[in-house]
Amino acid sequence: MASDRMKNRQTFSVEEASSILGISRNLGYSLARKNEFPGCFRLGKKRFVVSKEAIGKLLQKSNNKEV
């Protein structure tokens, strides 16, 4: 059931995106604060979200480089 919700979402938390990309939560937040996390947007003063589309593009680029 949780995976169904993840499929329908357009954004992830920095923690979720970091896990998907295989980086630490701390690194994810550090990149987000420096505006270096692709597809990451700040909502308000503290909350960050990461575009599902941006995560997909990063993974696709990574897969293309490995081949």
C-alpha cells in the first residue's frame, strides 16, 4: 500500500530522495541547503521537496553512464 502512494506522488522528501539515490540523509540536506540537489525546492523556510521527475532523470543518466 505504501508503494502505491509513492507511485502517485510528484515529489519526495529529501530523506526519501536521498535513500532512492543511495546517499546519506545528511548529505541530501546539505546539498538542498546549498541549492545543489537537482530538482529540490524549498517550501517555506524549512521544508524541502524533490521532484520525482528530477530523481528519474538522475537515475537514467547514471544508468546510461554505466553501460
